[in-house]
Amino acid sequence: MCSVLQIPRSSYYYEPELASDKEEQHVEDAILKIFKDSLNNYGTRKIKVELKKESIQLSLRKIGQVMKKHGLVSTYIIAQFKPYKTDSNASTTENHIQRQFTQNEPYAVVVSDLKYVRVAGKWQHVCLFVDLFNREIIGFSSGPRKTA
């Protein structure tokens, strides 16, 4: 038929079909319904799971395009706070030692460090106190919370 009409074969496939428009509208309506039923919480991944339950197979990209077309944004995507950037070496605590880690008398300088250790499948906090005179652990505290 394309040779009789003297048009390229590829242009035949550019014709929009009415059935696909109806199907496209059905998919958009389903996405809008799922989004509204989730109280504007669901994003593309959860909408895809819900569409699969309704036997509708769509890609995340297509779902995202429909959401963008209708201006749908999940409430969990909107940032709740904006972190501010600080220098990595900037500290509000004063440096009293001035990198003098060799000490001449015991208990003159005691430092501490807080570590997280996994014990029996749970995270525990361990705070160690170290004397810089002989690098000996002089005390520790541990527990499930930082305040232990």
C-alpha cells in the first residue's frame, strides 16, 4: 500500500491509532487514581507495584513522564531541610593539645573516642578513655545508646 501511495514505509507507523490513545488515557487515569489514593505519597516505584496488581505493565520512566505531565510530586521527595556546608576541619571545640601527643606525666591529657560496634546483631556504643602518657585505656563506657 505504501508503494501505491508513494510514501515511505516508515511513515505508516507514525499514524496514531485511536485504540492506543484510549489505552494511554486509561493508564494515565490509573496512575492519577493510585497517586490520589496514596494521599500524594507514592512515587514511581510504588505506583509501578500497584499497577502490576491491576495487570498494567509500565516502565518507571513512563510513570515518571505521566507524573511530570500532570505535575504530581510525592510528598516524600520534597526536602524537609537544607543542610549547610561546613569545612571538614572546622571545629567549634578549641584545640588545647596543639598536636603535642607525647606527654611527660600521667593523666595530664586524657582523650576519648566513641565507636559503634555490632554485637550479637545489635549496634552498641563504646566510649574509650585513653591516657596519652602511656597510651593506656584507663576507662570505658558501653551501651545501646550514646548516653550509656
